[in-house]
Amino acid sequence: MNKQELFENIKRKESFLCVGLDTDIQKIPSHLLKEEDPVFAFNKAIIDATAPYCIAYKPNLAFYESMGVKGWLAFEKTIQYLNKNYPDQFIIADAKRGDIGNTSAMYARTFFEEMQLDALTVAPYMGEDSVTPFLGYENKWVILLALTSNKGSHDFQLTTDTEGERLFEKVLRKSQEWGNDQNMMYVVGATQGHMFEDIRKIVPNHFLLVPGIGAQGGSLEEVCQYGMNSTCGLIVNSSRAIIYADSTESFAVVAGEKAREVQQQMAVQLKKL
Amino acid sequence: MNKQELFENIKRKESFLCVGLDTDIQKIPSHLLKEEDPVFAFNKAIIDATAPYCIAYKPNLAFYESMGVKGWLAFEKTIQYLNKNYPDQFIIADAKRGDIGNTSAMYARTFFEEMQLDALTVAPYMGEDSVTPFLGYENKWVILLALTSNKGSHDFQLTTDTEGERLFEKVLRKSQEWGNDQNMMYVVGATQGHMFEDIRKIVPNHFLLVPGIGAQGGSLEEVCQYGMNSTCGLIVNSSRAIIYADSTESFAVVAGEKAREVQQQMAVQLKKL
């Protein structure tokens, strides 16, 4: 999916919500455990209920890998289900990969060619040759970690260098030598809403993937105030607050309602464009 | 495996070689492709041939993930084979993970409890709470990326902050607040041999995992000169130069010979202890 198509979807659905499919077999409703593939059954129900209100899905690979081979099967089935039934959804593998060039190239083939995902999150620590192998695919995206939503983000990402630049700012600036706003986005946590002003000075046109709304405590309004640009420029993720809002047989219905609530708040923000 | 046991293995086998199981189905000898699981068949033969000459194995997960479910099966079988037949080998999953706390905790369970690996490589960009979930397991290790062997390592890892500290040095120093030389190691690329002197000022006692010997051009002698400490303190990895040294039916025999060559160079270095 290219940038223009993504923006068209956002306008049409009045939403820039990404539903995080952080599916944990220990947290899904117990009645699903009798299914052949409980994780896929959960995802399918969540997707069918929330798809009208979101424009993206983001499975975090850790949750699938933690179940070994079964987890990978559930992950692959989920991606296939999305590609077949909801081709207008932007699919992000939250993998936080990043390795030397030949290894990153293998990851790129896996996620972009074989699995037909739209985007992959990548950690920047290893620099250019760990990122560029992902950039050679038309209409595919690297989403580079810049300023994350967790407490530990303060340990290194905020370190100021001798040029007066913080590490996350250097990541934003330097990575623009490798890609552009048509193939690269950045992860910026909602828990640091006031930082969006500084970030927009460096990457005014890029889309930002924003975790940290909901369970982690970030404010949608603050993120929009400082982070929105003329093509929206935001994909805001919510995982736990939507997918685990209810643990009864009504879990999918409630997840759909929660997604709709967020979508309606987003519609208000999009009117300001 | 604890630090003392690792050092005992190094002394007994006169080796600190780690064989990198970066198994690529496109590179393995063609006669193996008729096997039910060619990747596992390749790994098994390589392990049997090289085990006398090394003290560790490091499968890079990217190579297995790139094959989807089949790859995970081959990975799991390889780990089970090692644990069953070579319990004295230190097994490192080269995964370069790193995510917010609850997600890192899932990874820790997967790799340490379910798969019974000894160590996992972790990327430091997200800071403390992305690393500490891995540290609560007795005799298990986090191997944190510090100074990697690739060209892109210069992009961020060498950035000097306002205190005069380079980012990789800050990672070394700061992470010692979270762990110690009994549960944490660092990745330091062999391609930057002269840097080991600076690194040993900050982490004199820790083990370092050193990629970049062989195909990537690093020098074993230089690494030992500057990096070795009184308990060896080095696990030097070689992947391609050993496992792909030959592509005929003799591939395993040749891999064993290559591993033995490296082991003999290492034996010379260990005599200096």
C-alpha cells in the first residue's frame, strides 16, 4: 500500500486506528480454548468486529513466537485471512528486527515477499545496512523505532550528543539519507506527547506509528495536537484496551465497540485537517 | 550454564569457538534437499563434525524464520538435538530482540523456559525494561548488542554524547546497573579489534561474543590481544567460513576441519592465560 492509498483509507473510514493483535493464549476468553487454533479464532473474531473502525492491524510477533510452531501457524493464518478478506487494511508486523545486511535481506524476503505484509518495525541500533535491505520493495514500509513509549526509552534514546542532537533525533535525521516518506515511518510513543512538536520539525511529512494510547496512558488529543500533518501522518495503535476489553463470549462485540469509540474520537480530530 | 562451567569447557576443549548456524536452504549442499528436513539434516551433520572443536552454537533466528513454520520446526529440532546430545555446548539464539517489558518477558519464557537455550542476543535501543525481563533466569544470559561488526555500526553506536561517552560505551556502562558478569555478555564485532582495549576498561570481567572473524574480515589475534581476560572472556563466532566451506557431500568433514583449524589457533592464544 502506498502513502496516498493509506491516506484515502483514513479519510474514507474517518479513522487512523491500528488494532494491535498482541494475542496471548493466557488472556483470551476460555471458551475459545476448545477451538483447533484458539489464537487464530480469537484474531478472526476481533478482526471481523473491528475492521470497520480501523485502517491497520499490527500483530506483535513476540506473542506468536512464544508459542513456537503453533504460534507461527496462527500468525500466518491471520495474515492470510487479512489479505484475503480485508485487502484495504495496512498490515504491520511488529518485529523490531535489525541485523547485518544479509540477514536483514532474509527478513525482508520473509515478511514482504512471502507473507505479503505492508510494513515491518525495525530497530535502528545497527545502522544503515541493517535498514536499507527493507527499502527496496515497492509500496512496502520500514517503521523505524525512534522514540518508544516505555520507561527504558530514556536510557539511550534521549542521550544528547556533542552536536546537541538527541539519539532519537539523529535516528530521524540520519535515516532520511536511506529512505523517504514513501517507504519509511517512525515509531513514536504516545506517552511522550509533547515530543511530537520536536519530531515534526525533523520529519514533517512522514507517517508516525504511535503506540502507548490506552493501557500505557498516552493521550490521543495531545498526540493529534502536536503530531498530525496535512495527510494525517499518524497511525495510532491500541492493543490491550481493545482486544481484551471483555473476556466473555461477547469479547468481539465489545472489542468492536471499543474500536468504534476510538474511531469516533479520531473522526473529530480528522475534521481539523 | 554458569560462567565457571563455561570457562571449564573452554579450558578442557582449548577452544572458545562458537559455530554460527546461519543455515540458508539456498546454500546447503544440494544432495540434502531430498531429506525430509534439509535444514535440520545439515545442522545435525555440521554439529556432529564440529562439536569437538567448539564450545557454543549460535543459530541466527532470521535464517529459520525466513522459512516460516518449517524453519521453526528445524530450529526447535536443532536445539533439542543439541540439548540431548551435547549438553556441554552453550546455545545462543541470535535473535536481537528487544521490546517493551511485557513483550520481552514473553520472549524470555519462550527462549529460556520452553526452548532451554542458554543465551539470547538483545538490542539495547529500548533500554532497561526491554532487557531486565531476561535477567531473572538462573544460569541464563542476555547478550546485549554493544559494538557490532557491520558498517552501519558507525551510524549511531559511535556517537559521542555531551559527557564524552560513545553510545556503545554508555550501553556497556548503563547495563551494568541491570545485570552483571554472571548473566550478561556483550556483542563486540571483531572488525573493530582496536576497540577492545576501550571496552575492557568498562567491562573487564564480562564475556564478549565476537562475530566478524572469517567472512567479515576480523583478526583472531588482534581480538585476543586486546580482548582476552583471565577467564578467557571471549566467545568468538564463525559462521559462513565454517559451515559453507564446502558444498559437496564432504561438507561436514570440511566444516570439522575448518573448526579444528580455528580451535588450534585458539589453543595457542589460551596458552597465554
